[in-house]
Amino acid sequence: MLWTEVYADTGTLPFAQEMMITMDHPKTVEWDARMKAMFDRIDTILEDRYHNHWRLRRNRPKRGETTNPEADGLFNVGAIFTPGYGSKIGRGYLVDITLATDAQVPLEQREEIEKLVLDLLESFIPEYFPERQLEISRDGSRYKIHGDLSLGTI
């Protein structure tokens, strides 16, 4: 949202509103929408496969009870942008896999889920970002999507 309302006498925004200004370029909005669609699809696959394996946290809505797959069900899968300071790979999106359970998930099952997410990303990235040269690599303890993250000519 770009604020257009200004004080008539000063031509400025109130301080509180200045702090809320965001300038989302349409290409950034499109990029984020494609990332969300891709991760929502991965979330659906994980939910289909593992939904009965562990009990949900008490405060977590069941799958499909909200309009956002990130907010319900056993999984919340997504990516968080990092500028990559201190990373050998540099900037990119760290893949985040959260299981909404208080149960102990055995290491071998966590690794199985992580491997499935990696395989799905390798399959889906060319579909969702066909014009990009993106890679997935281990960066510390997580996987990172990196490569051509440019918005092109803006």
C-alpha cells in the first residue's frame, strides 16, 4: 500500500503513518504469490501424506479450518528471505518446515520429510519460476533457494 493522504497544511504524513508505508512493486507481489502458491502445494502434499501421524498442538486449527494452509493443519512450509550475510551462498530464501505438534518426531521421519520437500522443490521450481535459474543448496542446517532473484527491469 502506498499512502496518498497527506496533511494539507504541511504536505507530510503523520509520523505513525510514515512508519507504515510500504512500496510493493508489482513484480515483488507476483514473485511472492508464486512462492506462496508453490509452498501451499507442498503443504497439501505433506498434509495428505502425514496428517494422521502426529497429534496437532491444542491451539492449532485442523486442516482446512482457516483460509490459509500456513495457519492450520500439521505443517507450515514456506521460505524466509535472507540477505545472506555470513553465508557462503549469499542471499536467498531459507526453506522453513514447521510441524505443529508437541509430539517427538523421530529424526529419521524429520529427514524423510525434509527429503520430500527438497524433491518437491526441485520439481516445482522450474514449473513456478520457468524463467529463472534457481538452485537449492544446503546452507548451514537448512536448505536455501538461491540464484537469479532479480526482478528484471523495474
